[in-house]
Amino acid sequence: MDANAYRINKILGLVLGSALFLQAVHIIDGNFSSAKVAKRGSEVAVKEEQPHAGAAAGVPIDTLLASASAERGAEVAKQCQACHNFEEGQGPKIGPDLYGVVGRKIASAPGFNYSSALKSKNGNWDFNALNAWLIKPTAYAPGTAMTFAGLSNDKQRADVIAYLDTLSKNPVPLPKAQ
Ligand code: HEC
């Protein structure tokens, strides 16, 4: 190899090398910026979902109950009757009898075989627990046997809870409007 050919080789090598280097930088940079865009995208998506989730979880049930109507709730609750009885002593259907459910210990109606998902929940069905449950049963107790999508509408949910509260000899007083 003469000196000239060697120099040309060297130059070509340098050019190729830096082209590769630039290409690599470009790829890496591209990855970073598309990752950034994707991240920004998901942040936007989360932000957009928030008002909805916030409306469901954020408006306190006490506020919703203060303007709830048990009469309207009785209408909404007709869809529960496919699976639930509402009167005392009627016993379970596909789901347990809901007479007296407000304030009752979770998963405690006699003679009903609850899922372990619901049995593993502690506490009583107070307004908060019922609210969380009825927004989306499968989210509140993953694995629950209640195949009901839930009541995402705040007003309807509060109305149903107000109605459930009437299914008792001693209804729990509903919160008053502030
Ligand atoms: C498709 C049938 C079905 C429908 C419709 C349904 N449920 Fe249920 N529900 C069940 C079953 C089954 C269970 C028991 C869940 C378990 O063991 O995981 C249950 C459990 C419950 C419980 C817990 C009771 C306890 O003793 O711990 C409440 C409260 C409840 N349902 C309210 C409602 C309300 C209110 C509606 C209507 C808005 C409704 N359900 C609609 C099937 C249904």
C-alpha cells in the first residue's frame, strides 16, 4: 500500500466512523425524545382521566347524600333486584338479601356463600364503603362474585344508598346539607 492509498483509507475510515457515530447519536437521541413524547402523552392521559376519577372518588359521599332521594334510588335499585331481595327474611337470590345492609358487617348475611374477595374485607357497610363498592364492585373487591358493572353516576349511586338505608327498622341518619 502506498502512502496516498493509506491516507485515503484513513480519511474514508474517519468519515465512515463519524457517520456511524452520528447515526448512533441520532438513534439514541430519537429514542430519548420519543420516550419523552410518550411520557408526556401518558401524563396528559392521566390528567384527562383525573376529573372523572376525581368526580367518583373525590366528591364526598356525605355531600352527595345530603341531596339524595330514596324515591329516585328505589327506581335505580330495580336493576339490583335481578340478584337481590330487599325485604326482611326473603333470603338470598344470586346475591344476599340487602335488607338492613347499611351498617351491617360486610359479607355477614346468614345463609349466603360470599366470595373470599368480599369475606376478606373488614368493617361494616357504612356510607363510604357502600359508595366505594357501588362505583365499581370489581375494583373494591377484586374477585367478587357480584358481576355488576357499578354505578358511575354520582347522583344515582347516592340515591341508591339513600334507598338501601330505608331498608331497615332503624335507618342510619343521612348527612344533612351544610
Ligand atoms: C348480577 C347480579 C347482581 C346484581 C345486578 C347486583 N348484585 Fe349486589 N351482589 C351480587 C352478589 C353475587 C354479591 C355477593 C358478592 C360476593 O360474595 O363477592 C353481591 C353483594 C352485594 C352487596 C354486599 C352485601 C353484603 O351482605 O355484604 C351489596 C351491598 C350489593 N351487592 C349491592 C347491590 C346493589 C345496590 C345493586 C344494584 C345497584 C347490586 N348489588 C346489583 C350480585 C349482584
